[in-house]
Amino acid sequence: MGNLADTMQAITLAKAQEEFVLLKQSIATPKRQDSELLIRVEFVGLNPIDAKLAKQGFADWQYPHILGLDAVGTVVDAPVGVSPNIGDQVMWHANIQQQGMLAEYVAVPNFAVSKLPDGLSAETAAALPCAGMAALFALDKLQIKEGDNLLVEAGAGAVGQFAIQFAKQRGAIVFTTAAKSTHSYLKKLGADECFEHKDKKLLNKFKMALGHSEFDAVIDSVGGDNTIRNIELLRFCGKIACLNGLPELPPELLFHKAPVINIVSLSGAWLTHSLCAQQHMSFMGNLLMNSVNDGSIKAPAIVPIAFQADAVTQALKQQLQGGLFAKQVVHVANTIN
């Protein structure tokens, strides 16, 4: 393990609130437990959930709290005989209940990480977990198959970009909503039809594109009233995967459409203490990294963010505004390799 300092730098949240304040401070370097790896963090991928949690907090959090759920780093201490081991670069999606990843060192269960394949940059790997796993989880729940009409909401976001590509691999006909400036790129990713998300005639254009058909499935990453609209667009017994919870749904709509409603929650793997689900996230991490590494899936563009409190604060505020086309990745430390 070498001689690690007793303290390290971390970016902390003093209190969850609307106008949240982040601070870079010195805290104790963590010690790993028996089944954990001690990891030197190199990159942390930011996600909308990080910004929402900065405002709302989470049950049982201890403050000051460290934000960040997606990370890549190098193992510096590990139990004897486990894999990955010391010197390996790994990627993971962390436990929402515990302290986050915006720190120089973290302790993570060894079964929850995925080893980086040769040739994949650590910065790119840090942009994959939350968005890529959510897209895969949604497609698995929807049981997408060849010929299905799938609507991917917010296709220009990271979840949308992954969902479009993996859905095309499964043979779906993919429709997506996004700003018009991104349509050309999304079609290169595989989208069959792109629609301006603010178009007042959007519903009519959906109907024209679908002809006499309806959507077999929807990935709903927006939530609220959009969820109700999306269920209305489904065929009878169609499926919807909701990434932002559920609004109050009109009973007559549920009777009329009889939708299969799925909730996507990566955090549930940790909150339910499901070792199987945590290992499954590791398997999804391997699939994401290998798919990007072999060129069959294209990762979102990356915007580097400095490991400074003001830079991360500004980045999270941008997450709350929405409309990000690229992934923000915090550069915590230089890679060892």
C-alpha cells in the first residue's frame, strides 16, 4: 500500500439546500474493510442525480457529505488473492447512502468494480456507469426486441445516447426527442426518427411517423406530465421505464392502456443490500467498457472539470439546468499508469 498520508483532499457538501455550497477540505483518509479495495480516485463522472442530491440530500447522510457516484481509479490496497488487485484501474457506480467519490481516496467493495480493459482511457470510463447502466437496465426491463417501436425521451442526454445505440443493437425502431441541433448526431448513433422536444405539434408528428401503430415501449427520463403523455402514446399493454419516479396517474388512463410500468433505480442495488444486483452492475460496467473500447458503442463527449469546489459547484448547477450534450468528468488526480 505504501505510505499514504493520514489526510486527503475532498470536495464536501456542508448541507443539502437549494443554494448548496461545496468546499474543498482536508479529511481523514479512509481505511478499507476486509472485502474492500482502497482506491486512488482519478476521475469522477457527474450526473443529474448528484446535483439533485446536493439540493435535497438523502436519508441518513452524514455531513459534511462527499458527492459523486461514478468514478475510476487505481487500486492501492486490497485483500490478498482478490481480483482486481493492487495496480489495477477500475470503474464503478457507488453506494448512494455512503460518502461519495469526489475525494483522493475511497474504499469500495471489491465485487462492485469493473477492471478497465486495455486501450480504454480512464476519463472515458468515468463517463459510463450511471448513464450507461440506467440505459441497459431500462432496456432489460422493457425486454426490447427486434421490430419494437421504442421512444427514447431526451435522446441527446447521456442516458439517451446509450439507449439509442443499445436499442438499435437489439433491433428496435428508435424514435427520440431532442433539440434540433443534435438530430444529425443522434441519427448517426442509430435513431430512426428525431423530433424537436419543444415542438407544439409533437403529438401529431408522432402519429404521422407511426402510421397506424403506437409505441411498444418508452424510456421516460423526464418524468412529471411527460410520463402521463408517454403512457397515452403506448399501445395497449405497452411498457414504460421511468427514470424519475412516477407522477399521480389518472385511473382512467391506467384502465385504458393497462401499461407495464417499470422503475429504474441503480441505487436500489445498494439500498436493498442485494449482492447479486451489485455484481450485476459490475457486469454491466464490463459490457459498457468493452462496447466502447471495441467501437460498437460511442461514448458521449467529455467536458473536463477541475477538482475544485467552485468548478464542481458550477458544473452541478449546469446539470440542474439540463440540456447537457456532453458528460462532465472531474479530474481528481493524474493516472498512475
